[in-house]
Amino acid sequence: MDSLEEKYMKLLAEYEKLANSPKNECEETLQRYQNAYQRLNSVRQELVKSIEKLYSSWFPPKIASLFSTLKAWAKTGFKKSEFKDRRLAICNQCEYFKDNNLCSLCGCYMQAKADIAAAQCPISKWKSEIE
């Protein structure tokens, strides 16, 4: 059986071990997550710039986006979205949504596109409801 002093010394040693190492490990883990988030965010921004450049400089991608959306919609039997209001709320907060209800990335009229269950946002802010 350990004496009270020995128990105290063991607890003190464990406390010092916990007080020193996990804090550093937590800070390192947090820093890794923050760095990963920043890298992902910068990649996302580059992707959006690429999409914006492609769609704004050349009209055919907008036509292709329209026809791919309409094709997917026809395959579903012209199923309407259950989440039109949520989708439009997301679009209204988006920096690429214009006052005339057009997306500057895909060129679609969002009042109509948000009502199509098979449609999706070009930068994945909302997805297709069809699996």
C-alpha cells in the first residue's frame, strides 16, 4: 500500500504530464485543422474563379448547363423540388447571385432552376435531390 505522500507524488507527476503534453498536442491539432481549412478554402476560391471565368467569357457552357439541367429534369419525369425555398435562400446569400435572379456562374434563372429536383448549384452550395 502506498503512503499518502507517495500517492500525492504520483498524482502530481500525472498532473504535470497532462498539463504539459496534451495542451501542445491540442494546439498542434487545432493548427493542422486551421491550415487544412485555409488550403481547402483557397482551392475552393480558385475553382470558383475558374468556373466564373469559363462561364462568363464563353456562352456555350451556359447553354450546356441549361441543357444538362433540363435533361436531368426530364429523366426524373419533371419532378419538382421540395426544397425550392431553401435553395433560393442559399442563392440569395451567394455572391454570384444577381438582382435579376440569374447566377453569374452557370447563367441559369434561379427561380426556375431551384424548382427542379435534379438541378444542383455549380459550386455545390446545394445538391440534386435525385440520387
